[in-house]
Amino acid sequence: MDSEKTEWVTYKSMGIHAGLFNKFGILAVKPKECNGFEVTSTSFRVGTVKIACQTTNPSEKSDTRRKLLEALTSNQSVSIGEACFGNVERNEEIFTPIIFHGMQSGEAGMHFYPWLSSDDSATFSEFSGFQQYFTTGGLFGPHLRGMDGDYSVIITSHNIDKKWKITSIDDSYKNNPYNEALFVQFENFCKWISVYNQKGYPKNLLYHLPSWDYLFFGVGHFIRGNMTLCALQEYCNAIYEEASRHKERLAEICSKYEITLCISSPFDNLFGDFFTVSKDVLLDTIWGTFEVEQKDLKVNEEAFVEVCIEKLISSQIKGMHRKAWSDFLSVSSERPRNLEDLTNLANSMMIAVASMEREDYKTCSLFPLSGRYVQNFHRDLSKKMTRNYPLVFNVTAIDPVLAYSRHSKEESVGVLFCFTHLCNVTVSEMITKKGLLAEARKNIARLIRGEQTSSLEETIGNLIRSKK
């Protein structure tokens, strides 16, 4: 335990892992008083996945990996280093550092794992770049709360305890490290797009902004009796305002790299484009589409989902969406019966939409490791459709900030989206004001160039002095 403690450096209410920062440019944080996490200078966990340093030459493990890296390193606008980490249980999943040259925000990198939606590497031949990209993000992380008296409940998820009855919404927490880390990673993905876009083609990015998805969280809480109608209206207002802020910030980043941003949702075929609906009539739009009664709640959620499905596969709003929904539902092992199952299917369906009308591997999906399950789900369902859709090139990147808390469930270990501790204020400060995350990204560049990386202690000292 003592050796574990010495690897963490304390700043205010937060512990920062020195070994991962110094050696690999990875920012891992925890509440300073908590210990006992599976985090060392050579390994860490994200959800149920354990990542550890490579002990053998990764080029010996996978012809596919070697083939993909040869294609990617042929671009002179990047430098790719030696592999650092791999999935302990899946040897072929190896993360390699990359930096992008000549970008507005300077040289900063990420650790990424490239892979194909087909197990057959022979399907990937000559590489001339991508023509379409897809990624997604969240909205609040754990910082939108429902209030039951004096008790605060995280509500940006499907399931909360039946004992809670949310009567109001608290969205006053503005220091949101999840959002800031998300935008940092989004900019890294934009750099990838700028570097690897096929010559002569516009840079097209389809972004799944989960605004309708988040409204479904609230509707689900209401249907199950966990939220009052008044609180649901407050919730809708908060989602609309946050989604609008995200849209503006995403567009601002894309404009720096001359990327055409298309924001969409897998549920557009229910209600249309989210931003064409006035905030004041969001609920009226939902109720006008469905008839929901608050009795026999479990049955009504199933009935609600079934109406959703019928509309998604019959609506004329977006033909590509209608086709993808129909195809994915036809090969799904079980028809969704609740909102959680429906949104899980929706996330992967959007990758298929992005790939439509393209050739194989001309679409690149970009996800953080914490969201890798979406790419996996898409791959598994796509295999059942006997090549109805083009094959996709996937990039999975280690999250910009790994956050560990004593109260994390197994599937959310290391995931900043689920990090609820009060030292969130400190984490946000270090990302947005002190620039610690930016310095960690620079360490990745130093690692690739074979230079001495900045030590965490020195970096914190310099950043604090520079802000005085």
C-alpha cells in the first residue's frame, strides 16, 4: 500500500498518478484520500478492461496491426511511436502513441488502437485516406442531478433506485471536467480527420449528439414513477440548453480544421432534428407522438419502446436511418423492450448510417476506450448482415482523463463520465485553467521523439507559479 501511495502526487483534493503522467503522458486522477485502485506505473483499468505495458514485440502478434500501422505511418504529418499498452485479455488490442504535426494547438498526442470491423485483414488493401468520419459524446456526465428533498441523484442514465422521487433538477454545477476532457479528445479526433482525409474529398464528420437520447432518460424516469412531470420539464430545459452549448463548441473546434460538421441522432426519425424543435414544446412533441399513461409502469415502458420502434422503421424523415434501424433490429438477438436496450442499439446503428454509400474502410469511427463497446456492438451486428453495409475502420483512443473513485461500479472504473467526487472542481481547474492535461499530451510527443518527459511534480509547480 505504501508503494501505491508514493505513485500519487497530491494537488488540493486530488491525487494524480505520477508514473503514468511521467512515462506515458496519461492523466489519471482520484480523490486524495482514496486508495486500492488497480493503477500502477505500468497498468490501469478502464471499465472492465485492464490495460498493461507491452512486454513483447507487438509486431510479432498481429499481421493486421502491422498492415494498418504501415498505412497510417506513410503520412508525413504524423509521428507514431512504439506501442506502449495492450489489453491484457486480448493480445491484438495494442495502443500506440501518435502526434500530429503542423496543427494550430501545437504538437500533442494520444494513444490509439486501429482495428477493422472485419476479422479478415485481406479486405483492407490500398489506403488513400477516409471520406467520412463518425464519433459521439455525452452531455453532462454526472453533473445533472435530480433532487428528492435534500438528496441528490444522478439522472443522466437509465436506471435509478425505485425509492427516489425526483421533484426538481439541479444543473447549477458549472465546473464540469467531463465536458472539458470530451472537447480535448474531440479536437484530437479533428486532427486525425485533417491528417487522414482522402485528397480531393471534403472533411465530413457525422456527430451523434445524444440530445433526444438524454430526453429518453428523463421520460423513462417519469414512466417508471421516479420523476414528476414538473421535474421532467425542468430536465428537458436543461438538456436543450446544454445541447445548444455543445453544438456551438463543437462547431467552433471543427471550423479550426475546416471540417463539415453534421449533428444527428438515431432518434431523428421520431421527432426530426432536435434543434428545429423549440425548447418550450419538447415535451409536447414527445406526448404528441406517443400516448403514455402512468399505470402498470413496466408494461407501459415496453409499449412506449414498441411504438418507438414502429415509428423508427416507418418514418420518412430520414431514409438512411429507417433502413439502418430495420436492418439492425432484424439481426438483433432480442427486440428491445426498454429504453436502455433501445439506446444501446441506437449508438451502434449510427456507425452504419455514417458508412452508407461509401466503399469499404472509407468511413472511420473514432471513440474513446470508455465507449469502445459501441464499436464492438456495431461490429458484431454487422457480421450478421452478410455485408449489407461497407466495412469500417475503427480507432479507439485511451481517454484523456482516467478518473478513479471508491464508489465506481466495475463497468465505470476509470471513466470520467461516472466520476462524482467533489474533487471534480480540482480536476476541472487542472484541465481548463492550469493546463495539466495539455502538458500530459505534450509528454506523449516527447515520448515519441525520445526526449525527456516533464515530471508531474515539476509540471504542477511550474503551472501554479505561472498562474500567480
